[in-house]
Amino acid sequence: MSDQSVVPGSNSGTPSLFVVPDHLKNKVGILDTGTAPGTRYVLKFAGSRFAVKQGGETVQQIQGNQYPVIIMGGASNYQRRYYEGTYDPSKKAAAPDCWSANGVEPHHTVADPQNDKCQTCRWAAKNSRIVNGRGTRACRLLKTLAIIPVEPIPGHETAVIQADIASMSIWGSEATMTDPQSKEAVLVGYPYQQFAERIEGNQKRTFEIVTLLSFDVNSTVPRPVFRPVALVEKHPQLVARVNAAMNNPELEAIINCEPPAQQDQ
């Protein structure tokens, strides 16, 4: 299988051209990885198309199935999110009925916790929800990332975006497709955990890398995967945008898993 995506190794540590505030030094770029409800930018994956929404309104619809971004950081824990009933795209975006910032217990802000512990909750069990004849877990396991797009969104140039990726995008096999010319398997991207390990192996942090988000063409449901494609330090305008995002309070709010914005399920 051909793979030309690996970013070459470089000096260890964070380059001096990145200015990381002290309160974020142990939070941004991690690899294990104060906003009113409804105003947070969120990345959605419906129909295997990337879209950035704010309060349920689309502010950017990505043409094609690739989205170049910079991953500023991610929550250190896995999260859980439960919505009562099945997804109805005609309904206005709403906050989850129950959610957990640490994957262990409901957040203290939840008005009606479904159980005292996530592990023993009925909604965390397999086949606790059936969608189109397919069994799934009603309470979804997620990894929350904070990203910025390589190309600023017109009218929303300072946006730091929350991206919640499901378990199939965290673990599993790398995604490939067959090149129509060579008939060889070509890399589309890695699940997040494998991607993160590769970045760490090259002594980099995620905000130092331009990452191409793509969809696994062999998946029957939207499955975003990750591929490193460039070094941020080679592009001064991207370095400036990364440093600006470091001072955006939304960055810390997202990676600290503060109460999620109202959003689509």
C-alpha cells in the first residue's frame, strides 16, 4: 500500500514560534487525548459531508469530502452523550438530555441523569437503540477535539470549532481506497488513536500539523479519518492563526468539556 502521508521527523519539543499560554501548556496538542449555549461552532458529518454549524445554523458547507484543519487539542477523557428519542433533522438543535465529560458519570449540570454511573447505564449497552434495523448504543462514546480550519470561514475568521468523533473514528483500521489508475490501495486516513501515535512518533504536537479530514469511502455510515499532510511552521499565516487561537477562550472551553452547546444529535 502506498503511503506518502508521514510527516518527517523534526526537533523535539514545541517550536519557539508557537506561543502557548501557561494555562494551556498541558492541554493543547495533547495526543491521548465560557460560551452561551447555541453559540459554539461545531463540525457535523451528516451524509459524509463536512459542515460547520453554530446554533443549528450552517455557517460553512464543505464542497467535496475533504476538510484541511489544524487540531488545536483534545479532551483528555472520552465523553458520552445521550439524546432521548431518535434523531429528527427537522427539529431545532438542542442540548443532550444526559452527558458526561469524563465517560464515568453524568456531568453535574445534567438536570435528569439517566444513571449514577455511565458503565452500568442501560443506554450505554449494546443495542439500546435500533436505527434503520441496526443496533447501536443510545449513549454515544465520543472524543472531543478543538480544531481550526486551514481556510478561515468568511465572517467567522476567529472560529475555534468543536469536533466530536465517534468510536469508529477513534479506533479501528486505517481507511484506504483503490487508485483507479494503478489499482493499488491508497491511504485515505487513520483513525484518531493511530493518527495521534504517528504524530507523537515524529515528535510533534497536533497543532503543528495540517491534518486532512476525509471520509472512509468503505464505511456505510459517515466515518471521518485523519491524515497529516503538512507542517504548520512552513506557513507563517497558519502559525499566526494557531497563536491567535491559543488566546481564544473557546479553545479551553472545548478541551475542558464545558457544557456542550446546543447542537444537532
